[in-house]
Amino acid sequence: MKNIVIDTCVFIHIVRDTTTGKRCLKELEKYDEAANIIVSVVTKAELVSFIAQNNWGKPKIQKLNKILEEITYIDISNADQLLIDSYTEIDAFSKRKTKDKSGNILERSARKMTFG
């Protein structure tokens, strides 16, 4: 079983049923049917805040809650360097600021990425 950390923006795309959300779901299916989806408690708080700020209706809230029922939540600890490193990579990628081994900004990003 693989552990997969998912950030806030992925959940928002999935619930909104965007093209990106659909591609994310397809990618997740490739990993492992029994994958353990992990989110930090910060991600859950960001999602609750996002819902309040964007006035989501009942159907979207129910869809998100159904997804969140099957997830493992973890507290973020300053000592959890692997989690911090993973978050750093995800966040930089989502903001088009991921660098290659030479320190150059990559052309691809979460917004431009094609799966396949």
C-alpha cells in the first residue's frame, strides 16, 4: 500500500469536477487501488476556510465530506522533515516554481501538466 499526500488545490479541482481534477483522479488510480491518502490537518482547515469564503452549496460540501471521510489525517510536526519536504515540493510545483537539479525553473507545472 502506498501513502499519497494530497494538497488543498487537488481536492478543490476534484470537487469542482474540473479537467485537472479528473486527471488527478486518473493519476491516483494508477498508483494503487488501496492507496492511503494522507492530508495534514492544515489542508483540512484550508478546505473548510475555502468553502466558507466561496459560498459552496450543499452538493459540493457533501462531495468533499464524502472524500474526506476516507482519508488519513496527520498533524504537522516540526520534526517530520519528510512531510515538510513533500509539502515544499508540491507547493512549489503548483506555483510554477519547481527547479531542476541545476536550479533552473521548470517549464511545466501543476497548471500545465499533462498526464499520460
